[in-house]
Amino acid sequence: METITRHVASCAQSAHFHRLAQALDAPQVIQTAVAIQQIPAPTFDEGRRANYVRDRFIAAGLRDVGSDALHNTVGRWPGADPARPALLVSAHTDTVFPAGTDLTVREESGRLCGPGLGDNSLGVAALLTLAELFAAHDIHPPADIWLAANSREEGLGNLDGIRAVWNALGARLGAAIVVEGMALGRVYHAGIAVRRLHIACHASGGHSWLHFGQPSAVHGLIDLGARILALTPPNEPRTTYNIGLIHGGHSVNSLACEAELYLDLRSEDPACLQALERAVREHIASAGQTPQLTFTTTVVGDRPAGHIDPTHPLVQMAGAALELARIPAFYERGSTDANALLANGLPTVTVGVTRGAHSHRQDEYIETAPIASGLWQLALLVLSAAEWDFRPGAAGG
């Protein structure tokens, strides 16, 4: 730990970091975050944001800039030693909000409110800021830095964006930093396992009066939902479920032919997640499977678990950067793009830029005052990680 602390402190005292830190402009980053937030980007429809990021990457002078079919945009800032494993810094571009959502931003006593502003427009804005500052001050740490504005982190995106980035770049990488706008002070070093199921109920249907008593897909699905809600998952390791979406039927006076729900299952322990899924599937099997009432189950999301030890150099760097910024550090598990990278064995942490609340709601907000400190600790972490040699057996920085 002392070695890591000295390494991060040495980076903070270096002339090139001083130049970078002096140029950090929180109001400009906020302006960029709002510009990004104003571009609708529902999961699977992130193309306009990808184009915006690509143009900014090119203007900053990044190398190998490109976008793929999934609307991931990547660019490389060259390091001084091409033999070093590269550092990946990523932020997801998609939001949970459908196209047509009112994206009005308003300011309220130190807060900036707007759907998707903290999750994750601010994270993408910080990514762009890092690219532009490294270029403006001609800072070339030993390792290449790949910057990725990736798609499909939210909802049913199933981390497909960051998975594609890993498939393209994984062989070159030694570590990764995932940026989430509202996670300041948190260092996520472990991924929560997530399983998402689409459960559909099918029945012959009929008239609500004439065929009363015959199976209805809506009734069958409600009965199944009640059985699921009666499950009691363990508190330790923390395990949860949520029925997030439910649809069915076609009129108030009809027995429904079709009904469906989407179920989100999560656990800190993959074994507990598997046990919870088994319990759900047992209820499905006993919930009236007859020729008149049937269920089909499809896996629509599978976020793998993974972790690195809190003593890992990357985790310790993240904590040291926060400490130097006078921000308390909390080491936690989470469900972010880091899950896919950790599951592939890449040392990864997720960190933030500011604090906020109400993510995934239209009254989402970020606090503006901490952004300057949040940018400072993020820039220090990125520089510290890019100057560390993550190859097994290497001497480090």
C-alpha cells in the first residue's frame, strides 16, 4: 500500500499533472455534459451520441478513432512505451429514457436536474475532457490510453457494448477504469451477478362473461408474480429481485391470450443468484402448466460477476487519488460495465465524478460543487494507472 500511495502522490506532484490539473474547467465540463444529455440515446439507439463523441475525439487528435455497428466509439491516446499493456477508460452513452422524453435541464440550489445527466452524460463528458487535456498539454504517459464511449450498458443492453470493446481491444489491455457520473467516493472493485428473465404466459382467451373461469394469461401471470414476491432472498450475501415491466391483454372485457413480465435477479454471490433463479423456475413449472395455460421463459440479460481484491494496485490507486482529493473512499460492489471486464480477468474499477440522486428517474440530479474535485481525482487516477506497469511480475510504476 505504501508503494501505491507514493506512486499516486508522485504523479500528483509531477509537472505534467500540475499542468493538467490547472486546466480543469468544471463549468466547461458541465456544459459538455448538458450538450450530451440533450442528445437522446435510448439503449440500442446511441448513434447520435456516438457521432458527437467521434467528432470530439478526432478534434482532440486521438489516434485510431472509430465507431462500430453497436455505436461504440473508441480512440487511442498514444503512450511513450508501446510495449506496456494499455489502459482502457470507458463511459457508457445510453440512457434508460425512451426517445421523446423531455430532456429539459434546470438548476436548483447547487443541483443540476435533468434525466440522464448524471447517468451517464457527465461520465462521457469527463471522458472527452481527459482526451482533450492530454492532447492540449502533450502528456504521454508510458502506456497507451484507449478511451471508449460504449453503448448498451442499461436495461436489456446486457453489456453488449463493452463486451464488443473487450473483444476488439482486450489483448492490448492491462487495466480499465469505468466512469459513472454520480459515483464519486465509491470504488467499485467487484461486479454483482445479474440475471434477467422474460416470462410469457399463454392462454386461449375468451369473453370475460361468457368464458369466466377459463384460464386468462393475465390471471396466470399475476398468480406467478405473487409467488415470486413471496420469495425471501438472503440479506447476506445481498440478493434481490424486481419485476420491472409487465404487459398483457387487449381489452378490459377479454380473458387475455398473452401476458409477459421482465424479472431482474441480482446477488453478490453467483451461487445465491442461481438458487434464486431455480426457485423462480420451480414456481413457473408449478404455476398451472396445462394445455390451456402455458409459460415460456427466456434469458434476456446475463451480467457476469467478477472482482479484484481490495489490495490490488488499481483499487489502491483509486483510493489514494480520492484521499489526496480529500474525498472519503468507500469500496463497494456494483453492476456496471466493469462486470464484463472483470469476468474476463481484466483489473477494473468503477469511479465517479460527482454525487447525485434519482438515477433512472426524470427528476435525476447532480451536485455541481464536487465536480472540480471529482475531475481532479479522476485525472490523477488515470495518469497514475497509465504510468503503472500491470504486467505480472513487473515492478509497477
